[in-house]
Amino acid sequence: MSSFLKELQFKVPWGHLAAKAWGSHDGCPILCLHGWLDNANTFDRLIPLLPKEYHYVALDFSGHGRSSHLPQGMRYQHLDYVTDIHRVVTALGWRKFSILGHSMGGVVGGLFASVFPDTVQHLVLLDSYGFFPIPSDLLMSHLKRAILHYSRLNDANTAKVYTPEGALQRLLDGNPSLNTDTAKVLLQRGTKPVPDALPSYGEESGHCQAWPPARGTHGQPLDKPVQACQQLSKISWPLRWILKEQHHYTSLTAFHIYGESLDQLSQR
């Protein structure tokens, strides 16, 4: 695989979307989409192992990594991340491309692929499956939590400062699937140094942790499995579905409800 190529930026009304690219511009394009509260560094160790004839672009969704945050108080939602994808591939001039999505990136990538099926050649889902519905009995409580969460952010300053060790522990506590090495990879892009800042929580020296207020990210309003399956049925090109042995989706009611339909899609 070719070495890391360059950093990319794409102008948006609230600032910019950031991305990083590997491989020749002449290669078949693949858009790499990270998971919830992660960033483009998710793919740093994977892409060097992949075929070198492709051109890989890993995107930082809005509010993640080096992409600009939305204005204070604005919501981060999956449908807006779909718009991020559309903005970036339009700016790149990609008419046909493939998607490699991990976790939430697979959810957003699957939703994009179902809305714009003519633009996606292949869809590879890593520990994800397109997108899943919110069961009807949970929809109202889900919306209530979202509204209350954003109401509490009205006067909140979301930027917090940690020592490097504190930021690492904060990330490990929030994502038990990470180990120290993989967490450090994400922190390289998910934090920025603030030499003169007073760190939070009585620590001695700090970095500004660039976590987005996207901890309040909320999904698309599909409350019935049939809706999700109808959207996924628009995917008519090759799909690769890769799940680790113990993944968090296995505990979701929605997964069991329409897992058979997804199995059929993955065999296309």
C-alpha cells in the first residue's frame, strides 16, 4: 500500500470537513467512514494492509477529529452525516465509489447507499449492518432523552482540558472495546494541545480534548423493521458484512427482528 498521501479539507457553511487520503488518485475510490465518537485515524492500521490499487479517503464526520464542530447547541444526527458524505464526494468529483464503514460509519454509509444507490459500487460493513430501526416501544423515550440532553447544553461549555494521561483514561472509560494502543491512535486526531490552558479536574497540564458534542448523536426516524428493510432493499450491488465474534448489535431486538432479511442482502 502507498504511504499516507495528504490531509484534505472541504469547505462547509460552518467551517470545514477534514479527511485524509492514501494511494494514487488514479485508483478506484473508497470512502472510509468511522464509528461513533471516533475519527479518520480509525483506518490508520487497516489501510496499509489493503490492496494498493485503490484510492482511500477517510472522512472525519462533522464535530469529529479535525472537522469543524457545528454551532453550539446544534444537533448531530445520522441524516446530517449523510449530507457530509454527499458534500465530500461531490467536492471530490466522485460519480462512482465504494464505502468502507465501521460501526456508526456503516449505519451512515448504508443509509447513503440506499438514498443514492446509483453512486455506490460496493458496501463493506465492519461490525455494522447498514442501519437499524428504533423499536416502536423505545422511540418516544429515545426522543425524550435527546430533547432533554440538548436542553442541558444551552449554557454548557463542551470543551474540556485533560492531561494526556487523563484524556487517554477518559477515552478508555467511554469505549471499553479499545485498548491503550488503539486509543492513542484516535487521540492523535481527537485532541489538540493547549499549552496555556488550565486543565479540568485539578490536573497539572493539559490538552484540549476535541470530543464533539456528538455524544448526543441520534439516528434516523425509522421505527419499523419493514422501513429499514425497504431502504436496504435498494442496495443491489455487492455487500460485504463483517462482524466480530462478540459485537454489541447482537443484543438489539431490531437485529433479531430483521437479521434474516439482512442475511439475504449480504448474499447478493
